[in-house]
Amino acid sequence: MRLDPQPLFRKVIRPWYDGNTACWIVIAVAVSVVLFSLSGLSVARSDPFFHRHAWVPVTLLILSLFVLVAMAGRLIKRRYGRNSQLNEP
């Protein structure tokens, strides 16, 4: 029995939301959320009335940093992965 020279599973097709452009857009939005949460944290810490509400910008900061690191890690892994020539779209 001969092997098929062009099997269907040869090239991995990534969904649109996992492409490089979408990852860069998510990174840009995450950086803007980090800046927004840092400004909110400075406002919350400057006024004693808002001290108890400082958890909101801290939560935004932590979550956006998590997304930022995850997307950057995904792009780095795709760029410098073991089979980087196979991972290119």
C-alpha cells in the first residue's frame, strides 16, 4: 500500500483569533488596560475616600498582565519554537 504524498493533516490551520495580527492587537489592548489600571490605582491611592476601592484597578492590572504575558509567550513560542519553520502561516 502506497503512502499518500500529500496527506490532509500536513499543514496546521490556525483559527483567526490565534494569528499573529490578533495576538498583536490583544497585546496592544492589554498594554492600554495596564496603563488605565495604573492611572486608576494612582487616583485610588491619592484620595483617602477611594482607598477601599483600590482593589478594582489592582485586579485589572493583574488580569491584563496575565493576558499580556500569555500572548507574548505564545508569540515567542511560535517564533522560536522547536519547529519554527513548520509554524509559519
